[in-house]
Amino acid sequence: MHSSCLPFLLLFVGPVASQQIWDIWQTTWDRSGLFTSLAPSTPINFVSPGAIGSADIVVDDSSVFQTVYGFGGSLTDSAAELLNNLKTTNSNNYWALLDYLFSPTDGANAAGLNYIRVPLGASDFSASVYNYDETSGDTSFNNFNINVAPSYVFSVLQDIKSVNSYLKIHVLPWSPPGWMKTSGSMDGGSLSSNEVTFYATYLFKSLQGFQSKGLTPYAISIQNEPQNSDTTYPSCTMSVAVEAQIGMALRSMMNNNGFGAVKIIGFDHNWSGVSTYAIPLLQAAPNSFAGVAFHCYEGTVSEQAAFQTAFPNKEIYFTECTGSLGSDWWSDIKWYMDNMCVVFHSCALSYGASTGLMWNLALDGNGNPFLPGTDSCGGGCRGIVQINSDGTYSVNQEFYSMAQASKAIIPKDVGGPFGQRIGVTIGGELSWALIVGAYVTGRVNPTDWLRYSIVVLNWDDTNNGSWDPVAVPTTIEFRGMQASYTFPVGVTTLWWFAPETSVNSTNAESYALYSETDGKQQPLNFFQ
């Protein structure tokens, strides 16, 4: 065939690895890039290995760990109220924001957040204290009413679900009804010992209530922060033995009434409670709880390791950490990526966590609205999103941290699986400058290539106490081949595609070909 017969020009570029990096998303320390798609016009090729860079990332896809179920935050009453107000004030901005936060569409300019925690009744971010059955002594729950909750909680959840069908809803109470407690109030105190079985029924009816709204929960926890009692907002201390009893009773009700697939997640409190609460709870009721959840407010993330060792087949969730008003933007991102579970090197996901959640999904610029009189956010809590009364919004550092991580694990295909954490190590003279997480995402069609992603934090920003951000030339090793990229100070997410099993390089040499269409080169991979 004569070349003039070709509908486009094929350019031979020589033998390279079939793996190519075309997709790069980046947030930089100076905000010159904010969750920006770099969309390189030519790929970064994996080639035969040469000298390593100042840092050397080695991805080991033979070591596969937990599935990452997603990232998100809590839809408190306050967050739902602000979002609902935005919908009323500026509907276009409301839907644009939901799309930016939650759309899971491959290649979209969106984070694909998909895990939402919802209080059952009032929390410290509600307009007033309430529960679903205020009638004292109503142990048959004839007066139970899910519609006591603000209607916008359910309407906003339904809107989010319309944007992201992968939405996982995790419900939990900040307190039982006051009449069930020793204090007689939702604010502080503990559950009365004779109310254990009845409280399990209350929680079960809460599940049914959400189901009636078309919002069947993915998971339920028994009690938010069971080691905390605060008289300024709904809270409740609950012993390990009591939570175990409730878990066993609730699990039985759920299994016998169509909620067998809904998970019960225990504890939902600080890392510091691993040995005093999380481990004893699962020892007491191992068949009732799918796993436990942790918060960031006390202890260190490394304490999760003890639970992971004790229960290697149970799940770990990271479900709450809040930003504080007035804190430093870049310092916060570094902390989240290193500790909270976003990059997963020394953080929650490297100790088995399957989620990474912040606290309020949305607040205003002053950390409002919150429950009158609460002392829970001393200097003011910051939402993932700031919503203003004039119908405008902005996203905060919590968003950028989670968005960079979420891009690495959301499904590649409609109906496809979420990513799994895989092995990664870092070498080179500047190995300390990078924190790296690596993931593999499966495909719907078993013949399609898997997606391999890395999330990289470069925090080499100080030299001898002086501000000095340094980009790090880095090599990336994968299946005996090598790519090169210079990571600026910031967070970078990039990925490539490869067969499920590596190509036998002794029998096949890979070549990259490009087709020139509309002025842009598109890769065509062949083997000879």
C-alpha cells in the first residue's frame, strides 16, 4: 500500500515499553495548579532502565492490599442546609458544585467523591437538638418518624446520588434519644442499661427510614465517639460491652429483615482508643461488626497497626478529621497527605483503611452554622466546601487533598471496581522528599488493560530552615521498565495502563506508533 493511501500519518518512534503516562493531575504548593489536568500532548514512556533519578519510585503490583472504597465527608444538617440554600439561590452553581465534588465520570474535571457520613438525628452541626422518637418510654416506637430530620438532608443526598451512583451512605447517631439515657438528655451522659435491645430497634428503624427515602445505607455505626460525653451537644459514652450487645442485636435484626448486606462498623472514635476499645469490641462481637472506624483527634495513625494485626480480615475506615479556620493551606495539605489517609504512605490507608473522610462537607466562611452553645469547634471548623450567602462557593484544602487521591481509585469503567492499594517503595538520595501511594484499578472487560496509579506528595520545601521549594527529578520503575518525571512541590496523581500480567520482554518488543489527527498525536500500541 502506498503511503498516500493512508487516512492519517503513522509516525514510528522506536522501541519503548507499551506502558505510557498520558494522565496527570496536579495541585502545587503555590496554587498555580489546583487539581489541574496537565494533559500532556505526548506521553511519558516507560523505557529500558537507566540511571535512577534523585528519587526512585518502585511500584510492585505483585503485592495487592485492601480495596479503597472512596473519599468524602459528613452531610451534617448544617452542610445540607447550606447546600439546599445554594440550590435555591443559584441552582446552576449548586449543580456545578455537586458535579465537581462527586462526578465519577472518567476524565471529568471532578473529584469523584463517593462516601458520605450522615448523622442519625442531631449533631453539633444542627439547628437544634432532636431525634426520631421524642416520646418518652415509647419502646414500641409507634411514634418513630424519620421525617423529623430536615427534609433537605434527604433531598441533597438524593441529588448527590443522581450525580454519583456509586454513593455510599454511612449513618450513625451522635446520641440515643434523651429518654433512653442516664442523663435524660441527648447532650452528654450514657445509655441506660435497660435500653440496650430497644436502642438496637431504634437504629434498625432508622435504616428502614433511610430506605423509605430511596437511600439504603451502605453501613451503620452504633455510636459516634463512644468515649466522649459533652454536655454542650449530642454525645454519649458507651462501654465496649454495651456496644457489643447492641451490635449483636442489630445484626440479627438486619439479617432477618432484608438488611444483611449493610455493614455494621464499630467504635468510630480516635486512634488512641485502638487497644482500649476497638480491639476489645471486635473480640466481644466478631461476627456482628465488619470492622471499625477511626478519627484523627487523639493518638497517631500508626496505632491502627495494632488493630490490623489483631484482625487482618476485618475492615478499617477512616471517617473524620476537620480543618480549622485560619490554618495554613499548604501545611494542611502536607499533614493530610502524610497522616490522614490520603497518600497512604505513613497514613491510615497504609494501615489498612479503606476510606478517607473529612468532617463537614460544607460550612460558611466563619464555620457556621452550628448548634447554639456547642464547644466542639473551639477556633471554628472549616468545611470541605465554603458556601456563601450570595450563591457563590469555593473549595478548601481538604477538597484538593481528597480529590488528588480519589482520582487514583475511582472506577475506570461504568460499573467497574474501585482501586486497590499495591506495593510501592522509594529510593534515591531524595527518597525522603516524596511520599507515595500506588493503586491498581480493575476493568469491566477482562481483556482491557488495568489502570496503575500513583499519588505523590513532594514536600521538599525547606532548606536549613529557609523556604526553598525544590522539584524532584524522579524515575518510576514498573515491571522492569522505567519512566521519568520531575515532581514539583505539591501533590501529583498520574497513571498508566498495563496488562494484568507483564509482557514477556524476551519474546515481545513493544513499539509506540502515533496517528496524527486534528493536530494531536494519539498512541497506537503494537507488538512485534
